[in-house]
Amino acid sequence: MRVGDAQGPSRAAVDWYRTPLDREILKELTRRSDFRGLLQVCGFLAMFLATTAGSFILFRMHAWVAMAVACYVHGMLFRFLSQAAAVHELSHGTAFKTRSLNEFFYKLFCFLTWNNPVHFRASHMLHHQFTVIRGVDKEIVQGPVAEKLNWMNLFFWFTVDVPAFLRFFGTNFLHAAGDGDADVFHWDPLFAEGDPRRAQMIRWARLMLVGHAACAVLFALLHQWVLIYLLSFGTFVGTFLSRSCVALQHTGLSENIPDWRVLCYTVRFGPILRFLYWSMNYHIEHHMFAAVPFYSLAKLHRLVQFDYPAPQKSFLQGMRNLFAVMKKQKTDPGYVYSPVFPETANPVKWR
């Protein structure tokens, strides 16, 4: 398939294809559970505290090489607290039955990872409404795979993700200074003058900057320098795994088509990576039935396989596929990946 084979619908006319699913089954799948939500969140917090404690103990022991390794692992896992996984899923409000629990952890993880909960929730809602519609969806802008999987980006992903730090810290600094037009996803702007969410976004940025600065001052006074990194900047180190998972959402696929089956990937992950990624590897399922909590996506996947393209069989196969698409685009710039559908699938809805 080539880019432009299908003309996308306008912003006001997106009529998305959805796989037919029994109403009672869908109702059961969308049931929320505080226990399942707490199990996931507590697992993440235990992981975060364990890597923090391990890194801190090695810092106190002056075991610098081991500490550097521990800090790297801490950053690699820390990144999954961000919009790459935890913040993303909590923004939907589906992880918990009790809304206040969902909001508490959503804002906590936003604070830790320099995300703005007001901005991201509104931005991500638009991403779901207008997924990869060029000029409308600003979270995902399709382009050559090489724009994402190039050597410069990979260097930053495996070391310190300087572009991500500059984008998130810089945007939050501008918001805190009162500039509501600045935007991490290049919306133009997301909230217009007079929208109450604009002021809420600015207040959150100020709170986040003051909070991180206060913690940094406290840790500096106590000479516990490593804690500044562990709490405030770890999310920008060793981002390669989370960045790769996010690349397996939409990269190398079509745009401007009202059918999520050709705009998203579903990839089979092992249990550990699926836990870290909050089951967002079931990305077609997530977009088509966004009200289904992450812990029910595997069951949903089994029910809709008849109508979905064959999933990528593993994380590694998914990445190999992206590099294969990138190779083909060198000689055919308009090439995009065409998923293979089973015979039982309904036709793709092209417009």
C-alpha cells in the first residue's frame, strides 16, 4: 500500500469502523476493578521503590559502577510510569472502579514523569477521536520510519533522552511562566484563551516545577545527590524499551483511514513486558474499544481475532517489521505496511 491510496475523512466526519461485539460481552469487558487496578499500581510502585532503594544504597556504599547500572535500570523502568504506559492508561479513567483512586495515581505518576494531567487527557482524547488523521491528530504524525528509528534517536534512547527532556521540561517551564500556547505535541494551541483548562494546565506546571525544585533543594542540603536523579530525572534515561514499545503503536502504518485495524498494531508480548506496558501492545483493541480496561484487553483480543489482522508474534518481530518497512521506504518513500487479515475479517473501511 502507498500513502495517499485512501483519502481521509474530515475532522467533523470520522465514522470509525468497529468490530461487531455482543453488547453483554462488551459490558462485561468494560467492568472496572479497584483490586486489579491496585494490583498493577502497587506492582509498579514496588518496582519504583526497589530500584530507588537499590540505587541509593549503592550510592551510600560508594559503589559507583554498580550504582550507575542500578540507576540505568531505574530509568529504563521509570519511563513506563509516563504516558508511555501508566499515565496513558490512567488518563482514560478505566483502571479503577473508584474514580478518586484513578485520579490520585494519574496525577502522582504525571508529577513524577513531568506530564501535565490536564493537557494529556485532553490531547489524548483528540488522538482517539481523530487517530492519525493528518493535520488533526497532533500526537501521532506519520512520516518515514527513519524519522523515528535513526541513529541519533537510538543514541539518545539508549543513553540520556535529551530531546524528551528538553521537550517536557521546556514546555512545563513555559506553561509555568504563563505561556499557555506552548505545547509538547505541537497543538496550535490545545486550549484557546478563556478555556478554564488552560489556567488549570498552567497551575499544574507551576506546582510540578516547585515540587521538583523543593525536593532537589532538600536532597542537595542532605548531600543525597542521587535522589535528585532518582526522583526527578530518571524518566529521561534508558528510554529505549518504552520508546520501542510506543513505536509499535502506529509507526509505518497508514493515515487518514477510518479503520483502526490498519492504523494500529497488535503485538504479542511476554508477561513481563505486557505488565510494564499496561497491555497497550493490544493497541487496535485499545483504540476500537477504549472503555475496556487494560487488564481485559487480552480477553478482548481473543474475541475479536476473527476480524483483526494477524498480530506481530513478538516484540522482536514487531521491531524487525519496522526496520523492514524503513528499508523499503528508502526505495519507495510512499510505502506503508499493509497488515494481513484472516478470511473471516470484514473489509477495511477506507472512507
